Amino acid sequence: MVPMQPMSPRLILAPMEGVVDAVMREQLTAIGGYERCVTEFVRVSQTVLPKRVFFRYAPELRHGGLTSSGVPVYLQLLGSDPELMAANAARAADLGAPGIDLNFGCPAKTVNRSQGGAALLRSPQLIRLICERVRDSVSPATPVTAKIRLGYDSDEDFDGILDALSGVSLTEITIHARTRRQGYRPPAHWHQLKKARQRLPYPVIANGELWSPSDIQRCADISGCDAFMLARGALCRPDLGAAVQALYGGDDNADFGWQEARQLLIEFLARNQALYDPRYAVNPVKQWLVYLKVYYPQAAALFAQVKRITDPDEMANALRGEVDFAEAA
């Protein structure tokens, strides 16, 4: 008898601030493997934001809240005022956001100083109140999700955070398995997610140190999770989502090599030139190359050649040209 393959995991593309914008979401979801995406955070501080702000962060709202490959894009809100967060969530839902995501995990100091993101992990009851207000402000059919970490300075408050969230009707929650103080330093403490799964009445999505299909398998074994949010790993290996699904499906993933990755860079630059001021089109390409260096040695050679380029046309020529990577290295 042929052994049954385990069920394919659900994969979500992470909302990496300043990196995973609409252009990046479009390209990575076209490769496949993702159930949904989340926008970069929309900062909520003083008022109900105008329509143009939501459309700037989520241009997919013009197309039913979906990427061109049909992947839903939840709109992410970051703030500490329960009523304002609720009012902005309602506005986003009215504009067609397929779901609302609440950011309680961002470790950036500038965000935390303004009582946003991970700073709220020190106030579990405020997190609960924000979640309750947002949940009540939108239709029951609109998913409301959140993202947290294990705590702010330590994981000693994790139990209190889980207690506060256990009575909230969230659709699901993503947990980055590190504290704010730990930032992005390995390891991720996946075993803590098993506790969260036992305590919370809705699904837990694992996040942190998921670089490869084997990492996801190990995380699933340790945490018991069957849903995973991919962040830096998805930028280092653009076909990671598709590769994970192929592994669980028992199939060989179609070859996605350096030439395919370089073509993505060419398209990425062209799309950024079309959408943004040309002066800002080159740096995102360099930024992506830094991530790609982790998986593709050829990316390091290309980065060495283009790191001083500031002109978009010159960058396009460099990306399209034949490069002797051995010489460049």
C-alpha cells in the first residue's frame, strides 16, 4: 500500500515592511503556493484614513482585493486606539478588503516608541480590546486576523497574552516564535506554538526561521501547526511556496533556477519604474539581490556589479546582460 501524503500546509506571504509591496506580492503569488498575502502596515494614529491611503498600500482593492493570480490580500492595521482601529477596519472592509490583519508584532523601535506593534505585547488587555472592537466593526463574514510575538522583553508574559486572546473571536493568529528583544536572531522557539494551539480556540500560524521546505516540515513536527507565514525565506527563494506544496504533494517542483530569478528582477525593475518615480526604482532591486544571495551564489556576483548603479536604464541593461559570474566573484 502506498503511504498517504500529509496534507499540504497553508502558506501566507508575510507583510515585510518596506519590502513586500504590491509589486512583490504580484510576482511571488504568480509563482504559486500561497493562500493569501498581507499588506505592509497602515499606521492608524489620529483619524479615519482617506480612501487614497488604503489604495496606496493595497492597490489590489481595485481588483476585488486579489492579486492577478487570485490570491486575497488582507489589509494590515497598526495602532493602539481601539476605536480608531475599529473605524479604520470598517473603512477598509467597505473598500473591499478581503480581510483585516492587526499588527502586534513589529519590533521596530520607531513604531514601538509610538505604542505600536510589539509595544502592545506589554498590554495584553489592550490587545484584546482592539481585537474585540475591530471584530465588532466589520461583518462576521470578514476575517479578522492578528500577528503577535512571544512577548516584549521575554516570553514570561506569553501566558498572559494567550489568556487575553483566548476570549476574542479572531479568525486565526500568526505567532512569530521570538520575543521583540530577540528580534530576528535564531533560533525561533517553535515549541511555544504548541502551547498556543492548546490555549486558543482558533488556528495558529507559525512564523520565524522558515527558510526551506524542510524547515516547514520540522516546524510542523515541533509545533503541530499546519499553516505557516513565510517572510525572508520567500525573498531568498522566490519559488519557496511552490516548492513546499510540491514536496507535500509528492511531486518534483519545476526547476526554478538563477535565470528564472534574474528574469523576476528584470520584471521587478520594470514594474517599479512604471509605478514609482524612476529615482526609487533601483534600490528595491539591490535590496532583493541581497536576499537572493542567500540562495543563489550568482546573485552575489551580480550585486557586486550593480551595487553602485543609480540609473534605472543602466540597471536594466546590467540585469539583461550576460555576466561572467566566476570573474565577477
